[in-house]
Amino acid sequence: MNPTVKAVTERIIERSRQSRQDYLDRMAKARLQKPHRSTLSCGNLAHGFAACGEKDKSELKLMNSANIAIVSAYNDMLSAHQPFERFPALIKEAVHKMGSVAQFAGGVPAMCDGVTQGQPGMELSLFSRDTIAMSTAVGLSHNMFDGVLCLGVCDKIVPGLLLGALSFGHLPTIFVPAGPMPSGLSNPEKARIRQLYAEGKATRDDLLECESQSYHGAGTCTFYGTANSNQLLMEAMGLHLPGASFVNPNTDLRDALTKAAAEQVCRITELGNSYRPLAEVLDEKAIVNGLVALISTGGSTNHTMHLIAIARAAGVIINWDDFSDLSDVVPLLTNIYPNGSADINHFHAAGGMALLFRHLLSSEMLHDDVLTVTGRGLSQYTEEPFIDPEPNGGQTLVWRKSPEVSLDKDVIASPEAPFASDGGLKLVQGNLGRGVIKTSAVKDQHRIVEAPVVILHDQNDLEPMFSRGELDRDFVLVLRFQGPRANGMPELHKLTPFLGVLQDRGYKVALVTDGRMSGASGKVPAAIHVWPEASLGGPLARLQEGDVIRLDSVNGELKVLLSDEELKSRENISADLSANQFGMGRELFAVMRQQVGVSEQGASVLFSAVEDQNIDNQAVL
């Protein structure tokens, strides 16, 4: 095992010793070693299967078969989740063949950040994760189930499903993906047209045609954002079947994998001999595997919050130091947009997850001695699924070893010749607080920026300044009052085209914000998730126009070039946040804005809110 990976794992285990044991003790008490519905009264049980067919009723009465919960994020507005419409029927058919029953336990909300970007609804996005977690718990609260299949793909949805399922960690749980849409317009071409539109050199019709060619069918968006990072994490942590992440929807192979997941969850309930509860699969080593896989592929910065929240729900405490220390030694092995030009389908064709795991295991970056939903050892995941025809006209799902070398070295590199020696996910800190920066798509000459600040409180104010020519200079944009407590921490991608144009014009530009940029963080250096956030009196609230900020992603430095005395002597600037309190449902989430924890502890309302609120702002400086 790589010494740094080993050391980070050991300190996580030690840091989490008590909280992890408390969690495992709770899950042990929840285990019954018999069908959970057997504890229900006759009236309870009758309600639970009242709408079932007679065969399913008979199975559920006998108490010798499993009942599998389906929790789905299906809706037909989201391209990534539309394929889930067909999945319950496939799952029920497969479960019936195993002599068990599957019931649709609940649907969870699923919003699309791509639709809400730059819109008021985006201020619900982060909080939708915890809403999904609670919705998952509601679906599973009937105590009718012996195993769980979670159907979800996108940004807050998979983390939310997993947070909810971890409260039922005594149940085996498998995540069932839907897969990415086929490739459309290339990502570099899409970025080019967006920048032309920002400069007034392309029309709205041009832009809409470009976007329509990019997002053109059922399945996940093909760039390597949070949605596809979710899929990679679920597989790296042993919660998918091997190779399930990036098979296109509505194909024979995707259907076969969905049925196989349904069959497998039946095998691993406590009614059989291969009990594998979620609580035991998602342990400290599995979480480190997720971290390493994320870092080695230049994955979404959203997981510097989501993965922390997921870990905490399992009793495991991780922080940004763990991300940064691992990033120093884990090489960048993939070149997927926004880090490169390829999309997720190109990654899959070049060898995909199986080859990635092979490379990371061979370089001793991953823990192989982990429990997964398919058995013991992550080395199983160096195999990829195929459909073999049978002589009678049927089909068989089989797994074969991945290629030993990349089929496209411009997309997947070897550990001996990586795209970069580090993973490009860094902790930056200083007298402005702590934040994270993704540098895997940032060119070397842009990784250190020292320039005067331009201060905004609303991302929509950047475009008029750009149009008036006021930004044709070196500057660091400070967009503050964008944190979880202020307005729900929306993603800030309306900034990207304008900052990208200015960088292309030769200016040194950077972004510092207590908000988010997420998986599409690209070529402009951006220190994000900065805390303490401005609305809680963090140092960002004391900045003034003309101050000079140094953002050094090489050495992990984020500071304003002022003396400590000068910075502390200033009064905090406040912002009028009244416009963020109402409209598009935002008023319903006021309690979440009031209770949410800080970014580095997962930005969650589900646990440790009191602990988060009591953090001394100066303690991080």
C-alpha cells in the first residue's frame, strides 16, 4: 500500500473510532436475522401487502423469502432518470425468479442542476440532497424490507439516497445506475460556442442548437461532472455491480445488469448465507477507495462536501486535509472533460472503470481487502460485463478481465506515465479561511494568481460589467454571500464563460467564493466552498475593493495581502439577502438555511448541526 494512502486511512480509522463503533452498534441492534415484516402486527402486514398480487401475498405471508425495496428517483424530465421508468418491472421479474418479492417503496425528488443553473430554483439544489435522504428513510420506515435497490444518478440524488440508506445500514443495498446518453456535440465545441455567445458573437438560436446537440437523449450528461463522479464513487466503494456505471441506457447489457443487481441483493440478505449489510460494505477503507478513485480522475468538487456527509452518516470522519494529502500522491489517470476533451463514453471505451481499478490496484493506491456487494476484494472490479449469446437464442451476462493497457492513451493513462503526478484537488487556506480548488483542468501558468479584488454579491452582476469592458484587467473575483446559510449555496456556472474569455485575452483572473462551482469546474482557478462563509462573519465579509488576494494552488495558499491587525479591525460587510428568501419554493427551505452545517463537515442539516454552528470562525485561520 502506498505509504500516504496507508497513513491517511489509519488516521481516518483512529479519528473515527468512537463514532464508527456507535454507528455499527446501532446497525447491529436493527438487525433481526429474520424477515423484518415478521415483527409487524397482522394489521400492519395486511396494509403492507394489500395491493400485491396473490402470489406475492402468499410469499410475504410465509416469511421464508426476502422482500426487496425499490427506491427510485425516476422522473421523465431528467434525461438521466427517465430510463428508470422501465426498471421496476425488470427488477420485479428478476426478484420473482429468485423466489422473492420486490415492492416500490418510494420515489424521491430529483432536480436537475442543468435546468436550474443561474435560476432561483438552484438555491434548493444542495438542500435537495438532505430532502432525498429523508424521503429515502420514509420509504424504508415501514420495516417491510430485507434489502434495498437504490435507483439514482445525478448530483444530489445519489448522495441523498446513500445518506438515507445508511440509516438502514443493517440492510444490504445495491445502487442501480441508468447510464450515460450516447455522445453528442463534443464538449470543447460546446464550450467554444458558449464563450462566443458570452462575447456576443453567437446568437441565442446558435446557443440553443449547440446545447440541444449536447444534451440530446435519455441518459446522464456525458461530461465528467457530479453525476458521473457519483457513478464512479458507487463502483469504487463496492456498491455497484462491477462495470455497471457507464453502460448506455436502453441496451441489452444495461437491462441485464439491472436484473443481475436485483438477483444479487436477494442473495445477500440476512435470510441467506452471504449477508452483506450496507454498514459493513461502506467502511473506512471503502471511503478511502472512493477518495482515491475520485482524485485519480479529476472528479467533481461537490464531493468535497457530499463524500464527507456520506462518511459521517456511516460514523466515519474525513476532512479536506485527507483529500489534499491523497491528491499529492495519487496521479491523474484520466483526461475527461472538463479536464480534457473526451467524454465519459470515450473513457468507457478506452477501458473504463475496470482498467482504472487495475491501474490503481497495481500501483497500491486502493485497498483490495474490502467487502463489496459482490463479495470480498476490489480486484473483482477489474472485470467488465458482456452479453454472450446462448445456442437457444437467449443471452448470458458474463464478466471478463479488462484490457491491461489503455485502448486510448489520450483518455486513460498508465500510472507510469500519468497526465499529472497529482490528482489536482487541493486544500487552500490562509487568512481568508479554508477552501478547495480543482486544478486538474487549470494550466500551469494560471495556478498562481495575485491581483486586486472585484467584489460581487450576485453572479448576475458579472455580465453587465463584462459587457461594459470594466473587467479587461487582472483581478480576483470575490463572489461572497453564496454559502449554505446565505442562499443555499447555488452553483455559479454563469461566471464561467465570461471569466474564460478574459483568461483567453491574456488577463490573470481567478474566483474566490463561499459558493460552489461543482463538477464542471474548469480552466479558471477557483477557490470554492470557502468557510467561514461571509454570512456568518467570515473574513470574506471584511474584504474591500482594491485589496489584493493571492491564490496559490501550488502551495495551498489563500490570503489577502493585509496584516492580521488590519483585517481584524474591519467591520463585517452585510448583504441584503431578502431576494433569496422567497419564490420558487425557497421559503419552504428557510429552516435548512438556518440549521445547515459548514462546507467542510458536509453542509448538511441531518447531523451534528449544533456542533457545526458552534465552530469558532477564527479557529480555522
